[in-house]
Amino acid sequence: GRLEEEALKRRERLKALRQRTLQNKESGEPESKIPREDEEEEPVKHREIKLRNYDPEDEELKKRKLPPAKPASVEDTVKEQLEAAKPEPIIDEVDLANLAPRKPDWDLKRDVSKKLEKLEKRTQRAIAELIRERLKGQEEELASAVGSAKQEGSDSD
């Protein structure tokens, strides 16, 4: 796939480089003088020389010298920055009652609420089980009371 193609291209580049170096050694020319095949020669562009602090003696360079720069007034920009940095007072006095939570333990309740839900379910199940046991116990007592009442009633007749 793609990796194999890249590997083949790299091998070809390495072979071409080896051949160039061998040719350079045989001809005795430095490697930098021979242009590469894949690179095109681009004309070198020179920057325009701007002379700010240097007083040239050459007439051509004197033409390129820039006029002395005048320092810009910083006072206006500093004033604008200082005015922008001044905070406008929104509230003169801070009321601590507004900052403090109405219930100081609200965060504890929030953190424990999930655990309390689980415990509440378990508690309801336990209460229901106790009620069932009591009802079973009362049914047995009621049955025994009814049974004993029938025995007492049959004796008196």
C-alpha cells in the first residue's frame, strides 16, 4: 500500500544521492555546486536595506537612509489603559447575609442525599417486613384466641 510506495521512493532517492556523491568525488567538485534534480533553481531575492541608525559614507547607501524617527506620544495610550483598568464600584457595601448560604449544611445534604435514598429504601423494606411479622403473629394469636374461645364456649353449653 502507501507505506510500500513511500519506502520505494525513499530507496530511489537514496540511490540517486549515492550516485551524486560518487560523481562529485570523481569530478572533484563540491556537492553544493551541483543542483539537485528534484529542486528547481529559484532566483535569490535580496531584501531592501533600511538604514536607521547607521550613517553610511557611500552615496548610494545615503539614499537608502531613513529619516530619524520621532518617538510617539505614549501619554494618550497610557491614560486610556489606566481608565480602562479602573474598576467601577458596583456595590459599595457587601452584605454578608447575601453571600452566605441560607442553610449552612446544604452541601452536606447534597453529598449525602444519594446514600440516604438507598437507606430510605432499605428502611421501608424493613418496616414492611416487621409489619408482616406482627400481622402473622397476631393472626396466630387471634387464631389461638378464637380456638380457645370455641373450646371455652363448647364447655359452657
